[in-house]
Amino acid sequence: MRAIAGTDQLSVVTLPDPEPGPHEVVIDVVAAGINRADLLQRRGLYPPPPGAVDTLGLEVSGRISAVGEHVAAWAVGDEVCALLAGGGYAEKVAVPAVQVLPKPGPVDLVSAAALPEVACTVASNLLDTAHLRSGELLLIHGGSSGIGTHAIQVAHALGARVAVTARTQKKLERCHELGADILIDYSTTDFVHVVSGSGGADVILDIMGGAYLARNIDALRTGGRLVIIGMQGGTKAELSIAKLLTKRAAVFGTTLRARPVEGPGSKAEVVATTRHVTWPLIEDGEVIPIVDATYPLAEADAAQAHLEGGDAIGKVLLTMQ
């Protein structure tokens, strides 16, 4: 099979076809999602978890071509998408069956590759961790990102109010179209002032980490929950315990890739939550995948550069055609 390899410059190589383990399926990949984690792994800053393949790629869509002997839920020919620990930038990938999701009916098979990572991230963090409720105010940093555009739609569908930060008017307008109520250009406006003027955020979904920690606490209302899922603004910051206690607030840090396949807090649990809560919203058309651009496999370098450039709204995908 063809796959992508390399660090300084990505290139197409030939690798052996994967075989399914007893609890795995093999997917003939139609498209793969590109994530910032791939960019970090390429620089040696985010190694795959033990046992995972070195090939980049955390999500794919395609058709099942082989099933392991203990797999009963899937059959050859099923159109699916899947959450991976690695290996998505390839024509075939083996994945635990519990990390596979059916392709939603209204979504074409290529666009389905834009769903697993964002949908599982949003479901696990906004629902399982922060317990976002109808009527609450959610602040999303990076509202025009793949995770942001998905989180806006899910939160809106669940009855929450949504505030977003983004860098350009074009990005903010797209966030508004998807259901965001409060639009904040972080390059010119203090998000703490804006959100505090609306009573404070009940939940904040943060990709910045250290750079925003103190200001995020300031933006929370009493009983608020800050969920940190990224470190684009650094890994260290000073936290006022006094403010945290006064607001009776909570700070959570989560990751998805390093979770075990099965058991408490596992990928299997996250995928099950996503299928139960998010998939009906997609089936009903309340949530749609947002795809900014698609590139052929051989242009993986250019695809990653496009994502890293910061102009993308939603997901960037690779196709195997």
C-alpha cells in the first residue's frame, strides 16, 4: 500500500498491507483528516503512544475490507470513519473495532473523514468532562478550527449559547453562520471583557494552554469549568488559587490519543458517547462536517502547510485518489 513517510519533507512510500488483529478491522482509506497533532509529531514533539504505528494520521473514512475473528459489529463493505492512534496517511489502516463509527447517512464518504477526531474531542470534553447544559454560555477559543466549527454546532444544537474567538472577520462570520452568538476578534478585543459582560462563561474550551490560563479563569462565572485541550500558547503559567476558590471553578486537562482502547476513560467510551449523542445530530442535519480543503495523498506536505498557515476554516483532508 502507499503511505506517507518523512519528517523534513513528506513523501509517498510503499509499506506492507496491514492485517487485522482479533478485535480489529482493516479500512480501505478514502480520506484522512489532518490535525495539528500531526504537525507536532512530525517535529518530534508528539510521539505516538506505545504500540501505535509511526505513520501520521489520527482519523480516516473508507470501507472495511477485512475483519478480525472476534469482530461481530462490522462487516466487509461497511462505509465507516474511525478514530486512530496513528496510521491514517495511508491507503489501508488497521484499527480497533470499538474506535469505528458508521458513516452518517447525509455525509459523503470523503467528508466523513472530517468527523472522528473533532466529534470525539467535543463529545468527551463538552459532555463527559464539562457537562455542558442547555442555556449555559460556552466560550470556544479558535472557533474557526476543525474542533471549533464542530463544537459550535453541537453546543448550539444542545441549546447552549456560544461565544467564540477568532482572528479575522471572515472566520467570525462563518462561526456566526454555524450558530455562534458572541463573536470576538482576539487581535483587537479582550475576550475577558466581552464574556464577563454576558455574565461569564459556564464552560471554556481552550486550545491555548499557558498563555490564556489566568484570563480564562477571569472569564469564568461562579461554578465555571475550564477544559484545556491544547498548548498552542505554552505549557506553563501562574494560576491564582484564590480566584479559583472564590469562583468555585474547575480546571480540566484532557487528551484523546493517549487514552487506552478499552476500559474507564477509554477511546471506546468516547466513541460510544459520540455515536449516542452526536451522530443523531449529524443524521438530522443539525451538525455537518466543515471541510476547508482537500489534497491528494502525494501533496500531504502542502496540505499540512495549509493547516499550519492558519487560514483554514474547518478541516483539511487528504484523499487517496
